[in-house]
Amino acid sequence: MPISLTMPLDVAALRARRAGTRFGAHIEYFAETDSTNLVAERLARSGAGEGTVVIADAQTHGRGRLGRHWVSPANRNLYLSVVLRPPMAPEDAPKLALMAGLATAECVREWCAQVRLKWPNDILIDGRKVSGLLAEMGMEGERLAHVILGVGVNLNIEIEEFPEELRTKAGSLLHATGREVDRVAFTDRLLTHLETRYQQFIGEGFASMREDWDALSSLHGARVCVEDTRHRYEGEVLGLADDGTLRLRDAAGNELRVVAGDVSVVDGYAPRGS
Ligand code: BTN
């Protein structure tokens, strides 16, 4: 194994690259922490400004969507959270995760052209999940005070390092390309992509990037089943609507709009690498 795979992040080099930017001009680094989202949440509650970044080389309680665990071994991958203070209503905040998924996929694409988005927030290469997003809102009364945007990207982890039950589903850039990823360079590019798309999102809304999101979607034309805690929908994927909901055509030809849920492709049919 190359020596750099076992090395901590060169945070001084990253800080030098991020000087003068909005995302990452202030970086809190930890060799190990519970969860970068939890640390960022604590910082936001004590007044940390927009663009404050928390990075850890390992997480003991990496958190995924729907209460799941995020595998976070030391010095392999990227575990990062950004404090956002978007001037928007709480009901619009879920679209931030879609924006961040697009920005992350665009960054991953610089290392691997086969990257695809799977609604709502998964990033896949050859059907394996290489990245996930966890956006968590902090409220002050009725007002959205901040959003913690957590991004996990599997960079240099080997498939054998995942728990057995994930070894057919999870992937990494190392696995996909056979090449080790420079974590400083990747993190710098990711923060640049996030900053650019966030500014666009604040200025022009999610609708202005919907076509770019659709162009990277793995689900176009797929027959899918979407489940949340209360509903189950089945249909053909037509794409995203301007508000970030998933458009499906059901068996009767009606168009449905799905707000949230877990997507699985029916019959394993996956036209673009989901
Ligand atoms: C998912 O389930 O797909 C979301 C995974 C999000 C993982 C990242 S790693 C950095 C940040 N800190 C966490 O505890 N979770 C997010």
C-alpha cells in the first residue's frame, strides 16, 4: 500500500489553498471525532460563520441518512461538514442537499467520468455508492438559523475494508479508477464546487441547476419503487421537477411527484449505471 494512504490529511496545505475563499477560509480539523456534523452543529450554535468547515480523518459515530451509520476509517476518505446560513424558509432547505449532491458529483467527475446521481442524495460509480450527503437544519423558533451540510466521499478505501454487508453496494474512487486520490486536492476542489453551486442556489434557486442535475442522474427512464415511512410509489422516472421532487409516470399514465424516500430500481433495470 502506498505510504500516503496511511497518512493524516495535510491540513496546512489545504488551509493555504482555501485562503481567501468563502468555504474553508476557516477549517476545524480533527484526527478523530464523533461526527463532523455534530461538531459543526455545536460550532454553529456558538455563532460560527457561514463557510466554516469541519474535517476529520476518522469518525467514531459517522452518521448517514435515516439513522444509518457511515463507515469512517482513518486517513482513507473525506468526512466534511460545512456551516451554512441560507436566507430561506425551512421548507426549502431539503433542496440544499440536492444542490450539494450535484456539486459533489461534479467534483467526483474530475476523477472519474462514470459518476452518476441517484435521487435524492447518493453518488454512484458503476452502481456502487461512493458518496452521501446529510443536511441537518438548526432552527431558532420558526426561523432557519443554519444548515449543517455533511459530505462523505469514499476516496482511498478498499472494498475489503467495508463491513461484509456493504461490499457489493459500496465503492470508492480508488476501487473505480485503480488510482489513489490526493485528499488535499480533492477536498479543495469539492469546496470550490460547493461554494459555486451554493452561490448559484442562493441567487437563482434550484431550478437554475435542475437540467445539470438531470444530466447526471442514473435514473432517467428507469422503472423504480420509492418508499418512505408511509408511502410506496412505483413508476417510470421522468426526471426532477424545478422544486427538486422526483417526477414519476405510474402504470395508469399519471404523473406523480415524490418528495422524499428511498429509491430502488425495479427488475434491476438501470439505464445509466444506477
Ligand atoms: C448518507 O447516508 O448517504 C449520508 C452520509 C453522510 C456522511 C457524512 S461524513 C461527514 C458528515 N458527518 C457525518 O456524521 N455524516 C456526514
